[in-house]
Amino acid sequence: MNVMKLKEVNERNIVYFYQPEGEGDFGEILYEISLCEARVVKRAEKDEGGFSYGEKAVRKVGEFVAKNNLPINYTQAWY
């Protein structure tokens, strides 16, 4: 599970914070509008090991942009 929060939207970028399992320091996802590409620019404190919460958050931000829907707060859960 990731807790995600919209940090910033401007003409060049969209920035989201993400927090694995709702614990620890947030990481940061940057979506560059001109490149149509999202990436992790700061890993969250609890984002370690082979399971990447950041990569799941990157894909979710891409989905948000594709749907032209940028929620301010979002809980990303998977099974």
C-alpha cells in the first residue's frame, strides 16, 4: 500500500509524494509533462529491498495523467 499526496502541478511538472505502508518519510515522484514520463526522484524511507513501492507509485501517477485526473490524496492498494 502507498499513501500518495499531490505536492505540485505546474506547466512543466507534476509531483507526488508517496509513503509505503503509511509509515516513515515520504518519497517523491516527478512526472515531466514534456517527456510524458514519471520517475522516482527521492526514494521513501521504507522503500527498500526487491519490492519497489516507488515503481508502483510511478505507474499510478502515469495512470492519473492518462485519465486527466490528479487526486490530491490517494491510497494505492494491491493484492
